[in-house]
Amino acid sequence: MPETSKTVTACLLIIGNEILSGRTKDANLQFLALELNKLGIRLMEVRVIPDIEPIVVDTVNEVRARFDYVFTTGGIGPTHDDITADCIAKAFGVGISEHPEAVARMTRHYGDAALFTPARRRMARVPHGGILVDNPVSVAPGFQIENVITFAGIPSVMQAMFHAMKHRLAGGDPVCRARCAPTCPKASSPSRWARCRSASTISTSARTRRFAMAGPAFRWCCAARMMHGWPRPPPS
């Protein structure tokens, strides 16, 4: 019986004026893409958007209808411009309030009630119907509502949150892709190089180790063979 493949897709929304201004360098995209690949989830689109409510709401509604999963980073901290939770609540048409379990965790974490300030209590707010995403680093949780998962923007926190919830994700067939170097020098013939390059992508199922490739003008990627144990391509 022929095998059927399943493609599971994802989109990442990086939310924050500090990213767009260049003041902060994003370090979450590469991590998320690599980790999702391991689970058989293809990160198909990434957007960087500002802390502007209509833009966040409209973008969340657009991409959650198009992709199996939507991940957001940034905008769930204690300051006035951390508006991601409010925007996602508005996108889903639900209210938002302090989550009892989030409040309990943060109360235990801070110990002294004076340290659990109103600003910090903002981080316990979750859209109604959302479930918590654990934060093993600094306790203040992320959340998930339907197919939208919201993480903090700080890389160490975001990565810990992802590992804490990745068991919830249902992936498809893991697919590895490698780019092999064409044998024809780029400078010698631009048109030939373009033909070689377009014919040099190899797709292989990590489960079956089958591959499909086109065109003879490429050199097998030895590093890929060593890493993944792929067989040499058949002679053309």
C-alpha cells in the first residue's frame, strides 16, 4: 500500500517595535524552525509586526485561518506596550482576565506580595478559553488558544516554553532538504548555473530515506550523507 504524506504547516509572528527598529535582534526564528522540522511541522511564513493593536489582531486572524499552528513571540511582559495577550483575545472575540493558576504560580514565585506588583500581575492575564504554557525560567506563563501559541520574546524563556509544550503539537512526516553544489562554476555560464541550481534540491523522507532528484549537474553533498546516512544518488 503506498504511503501517504501529511504536511503540517506553521507561521511565526514576531511582535515588537524593538525588533523593527533594530534595537533588538531576533534569536527565536532559527530555533523554532529547526525544532519544528524535527516534529514534522513546516514553518512556511514569518512576519515581524509592530505593537499596534489593529495590525496584530488582523494578522492573527489571517494566519490562524491559513496555517495549522501560529506561534507568536513578544509582547506579553509587564509594560504598557505589551499588548499581545489583549490583541489575541480580541482576535478570538473573547475576554481576558487573570488566570487563577497563573496568579498562584507567580504568587509562590515572588513570595512577598509587595514584589507581585500590578505590572507583574499583567503577565498572569490570559484570554478566556486559553490554556497555560509553562515557563520554567521565570514562571510567568505563555498561553495557547486553539491553534495560536504565545511565547515570551526573550530567547531563553521562549525556548524553555517551547520545550515545555511541544508534546501538544501534532506533526506530519519529517522531511529533510539539502542543497547540493552544482559542478558547473557559477561565473562560467550564468544560464547553466541557474539550470543546475534549480535541479539540485533533494527531498527525502526521514522515515523511508527515499529521495527524488532531477538533473545530472550536481555533486552529491557528502556532509548530508555522513549526517543522515543517505545513499548515493543513482547514476543519471
